[in-house]
Amino acid sequence: MNLCRLFDFLKLRLLHLNLFNTGSQNETTIQNERRSTRFYLIFLITSMVFFIIYYRVIFYTNTTVIEHPSLAEFSKYIKETLLQCPCSNITVKYEVFTEIQPDYHELCYSDFISDKWINHLFSLYEHSWNKSDRIDFRRIAVFQFQTLRSLCQVAQETVSNQLQSFKATHFIQSHLVLPKLFQDQIGSFINEFIKGTPKAFLRTLNFIQDTTAQSLFMTGASITSVRPVTQYRYPIENGFVPYPGINYTFTDESSCVCSSSTATTCMGLATYDNITVSGFQTGCYMLSALMNSTLEALYNQTFIDKVSNSSQSFKKLNSSNSNSKVEMLLSQMLVKSWPNRILYEKYFQSCAPKSCSYRKIQHYSFWNILIILIGLFGGLTKALKIITPILILKIWPMIRKKICKRPARAEQIVVIEDAPGNFY
């Protein structure tokens, strides 16, 4: 019973609720004010429900801006989508954020390219050039090791020059590059630099070898390829000395002549006191023979002591990769490895972003919707309080007139049907 009374009370209050009370005693005016109240409440509630559903369904973009961020602050937002940080400096040299330190082959730091070793080999050459076989190690070693020293120097100079050029290159970006992408990009550039550095050097070296071979030039530094003029029995014609060619016979019983078309491939292992020197080759073209040689003998302390005759101390090489040909080592610029570091912190400091901004696409939260509704409520209520009375005064009479006509027509039709004599 209490609930029924409460319901009846609320119903009565709603029926008599008047939010547009002007104080008029006119019954028609009061009815219109009550109708305006009902329409006002219906429009208001419907509008609020619509806005709640609308803002709950749609997404919105939230933009956050961080002014002058530090690297630590930047790291917090690094996973945010659409993160953008314009750089104050759009160009940064590679030397600022890269460190590359080539690790050269130990040969280039060893005793075997020192003046002490080469002078010792030269003394061996002076005492043996006209007393030993042409494939004897003592007749060629001084020239080969001078060449190795020159190759080490040229390789180091070339790498140094290429590194300076690489580090002077500018990295250009208007926006800060994210760490992973930065590491990938710069790492790729470094790898291309490492691969490309030996190419120009090798092209020049191969050109020298090819030109020497095609022109049939003989090595003048060693007696292996050129005999003194007094040894020729051929007359000098027009200022030229005929060259019959040097004949090589190697320990594997193979032989070749330097004046033949096979001179470029005429090479074999050298000997020392009739014992084969492991990996060390000689032939018509000393540079070609050196390219085809390995440094295996330099890892043998017994052989080194034998060559030095215990008069001087020279230490063997310690690397495990003793079977690589000199040509292969040169293809790597005599560099074993290219330790490098990419310093993102240095790049970040040079870029010096003025600000960072990121955008999030998300749903409106409950509190967002509540704040929006509070903001809309004031304007909506004012608009409805102006519009609703006008609608009631202008439109409601027309609606009421149409509603009233329908029962009248229905009543007229019923009367016609009931009238006698109107049946067909």
C-alpha cells in the first residue's frame, strides 16, 4: 500500500510539475506550461542518453607534448605510437655518435716488418744471391717482407683516410630517429663502409698486377727473374738485350719459364737449406707469388730461429688463422675485425629535440564523459527552455488539431454505415 501511495504521489507530482511557471491563473496557459515541462524533460533526457552512447562508442585522439625532454624522459615514451621529436640540429656528423677502431692483422705490429728483421734478411741476401738456388728463401725474402711492410702501411693509411671521410659525413634528419631504427640505419651504413673500403685498394693492386703481366715486365729487385748483362751471350741489338727467360724448377718437380705465357702462374714454394718453407711462394712475378703465399712459416718459431741463426730474437705470430693467403688478408685490408659502437646518447644530445609529442587514439573514460555532459548540460537546458515553449505554442495546436480530426472522421463513417437505405 505504501508503494502504491508513493507511486500515485509521484505520478501526481509529475503531472502537475511546471518548470515554466509564469504565475498565470489561466488554465490554458498552465496546461501549456505543463506540456512544455514534459517535452523539455523528454528532450533533455533523450539528448543526454544520446550523448552518453555517442561518446562511449566513438574514439578520440589525445595529444601529449613534452617540452625539452631529456633522454630519460624520452625513454619513458619511446613505445608510444606516433611519437615525434623535431630536432634543433638536423645535421650531425658521424664522428659524433660512432666509434670505429679497426683491429689490424698482427703481422702489421710484428717484428717481421721491422727494420731489424728486414736488415737481417738483406744481409742474408747479400751473402747468398749468387751462391744459392733461385727459389731459395734468402734470395727473395727481403723483397717480399719489404712488400708486406708497404702493404701494411698502405692498408692502414687507406683505412685511416676512409674513416676520416666516413666520420665527416653528415647524418641528416629533421626529426629524432628512434633508437632501434637508428641502430639499424647506422649499423647498415657502417657495414657498407667496411665492405666498400677494400674495393678501391684492390682495384689498384689488381691493375698493377695485370699491367705488369700484360706488358711482360720482369722484377728488377731480385736476381730470381733478371740476370746480369754479363751472363748473356746474345749480342745487344739496337740497345735491347734479348731475354731468354728464367727457368724455375720447384720441389714438387714442376717447372716453368718466365718468358712464356704461363709466367703469371709460374710460382711454387720456396726452400731454405733444401727444406720447403711452408706457404711461402716465389716465381716470375714476386707480387703474384706473394699474393698466393700464406704466412704459415711465421707461426713456426723453429723456422724463425733458424733464419735468424739465433743471433737475434724474433717472436712468431700467435693468431690461429695461419692458412689464409695474403690475397685474402688484403681483401680485408689486413683488418681482422672492425669493433664499433653506435652512441645513441651522443646523437640525442646533438639533435637536441625542442619538444616531443605523441598521440593516443582511445575511448572516452567515465570521467571524461561526465565532464563533457556537465559542460553540455548548461547550454542544452538553456536552449531547450527557449525552444520548448515555442514548439508548444506554435506546433502543438496543429498536432492537436490533426489528432482531433481522426476520431471525428471515424464517427462520421460509422454513422453513414448505420443509416438505412445506403446499402448498394
